[in-house]
Amino acid sequence: MAKENLQGIADTLYIPLVARISVSKQFPDFFCDEKALSLESSIPEKWKHIMEAAKEYENMAAVARYFNFDDMTRKFMAAHERCNIVNLGAGLDTGFHRLQPTKAVFYEVDLPEVIDVRRKVLGEHDGEVLLGGDMFDLSWATAIDCTLPTLLMASGVFQYFPHARLHGFIRDLKKTFPKGELAFDATTRIGIEVANYYVRRLGNRDAHMPFYINSSKAFARKTDTVLMENRPFFTDLRRILGPRLKRSTRFLTFWGDLLNMSRVIHLKLNAK
């Protein structure tokens, strides 16, 4: 695979990719992403410094997201014989490869230029459909059987957009996917300030994140959705790895869960 295949993708895509590689090498019993590991030699040289610069907590925070999304996806697929899994802002996420679905169809949605690179790097497989387009323009949904139960996931995506735009987007999703559920990660106002600091520290000073949620219940009321789950990031991470984590990581993940700073929010789009 040529290294130039990864050139030109938005810088923010490299942070979760290298985090998945790092954690898969260090803690494979917690999270092992074989497809991500296969991409290590193809990361552009200018971004390999992220692997050395990232602290353990930063990597674990990025990967804990995928751990929880994978668990939610498995449960959704187990509950619905035929269903859709829609990955909003898919980038180079390798969830399809980690989960190896049977009857579910995965739809990977991202900007056309990102989808072009994804196709070159990861290919396209039976049971997976690549859809290039603006996430907020739901014309991509015409390729999906929206009458089926559908889990829409946005991992590390919503943070980059203002509240009003996301509220409108959720209203559109409610109309388009009558049997839809939406899972996305969010943090509190304090948490988003911390996250912005980490992204700047890793070299990306142009990716400011404005979106945060202090109350999941209030957000569900405001968007007229049903709150199904408000899942802390680190519960399973701390249970599985425990003392193997550095003391600073244990401290930050404990308080992160206790203060509800980082979590995955799971909404049912329509009450009926």
C-alpha cells in the first residue's frame, strides 16, 4: 500500500487511527484492531510523531470511544436480524473489520474526498457501502432502506459543529429514519476545553471543538428524542486494565467517569 494513499485526509483523522494502533499493540486484551495495525507503515511521516507525543490517557480516551461503540453495535445487530449501521464521518474507522457483520449492512458516510481515500486504503467489501457526501445533506440516505432498524453512529464527529446545526440535523434524521437510533460521544463544557487543549498539543491548532452537553436528559428533551443510555467512557477500561494503567491515567479516567465528563449518548430518534 503506497504511503501517499493517506495524504490529504483531514488531520483529525490521524489521531484516532494512531491511538487504535498504539493501544492494540500495548493492550490487545482490551482492544485489538488488526486492520488499523496493518495501516501503521502507511501513515505519512509527518504524522508519525503523534505516536510518540500522545500520552497514555490520550490514547485510551480515543480508543474507549470505539470500545463502547463496538459494544453498542453488537447489541443492536443481535436485536435486529436485518438492520443498517450508518457510520457518520467514517474517515478511516475500521469498525466494519472489527465487527465482521453478517446480515447487517454498514454504510460509511464522509466527504467525497475522504471516501475516495478510504476506498484506496481499506477497499470496499460485501456488506459495506461507501457514501460520499456532506453529512448534513441527507441525500446520501437515498441509498439506504430507511424503513429498517438503523443505528447511526458519530464517533468523534459532533464536537466540531455548533449546537444549532446539530439540533437541526437530528430533526432531519428523525424524519428520515423512523426506526432510527443515534449514538454519539460528547463531553461537558469543561471536558471540551480539555479536549481542545489535547488536540492543540498534538499539533492541530485549526480543529476547534464547540459542541458539548452538560445534561443528556436535557439534550434529549430539546431534540424530542428518547434517551436510551448515557454510558461513561471508561468503566470497562478501568475494570479490564486496572493497575496496568499508569497512575495518571487511572486518576483521569476515574474522575472522568465520576464527573460524567466523557460519555456515549444513545438516543431513540422517535418515541414510537
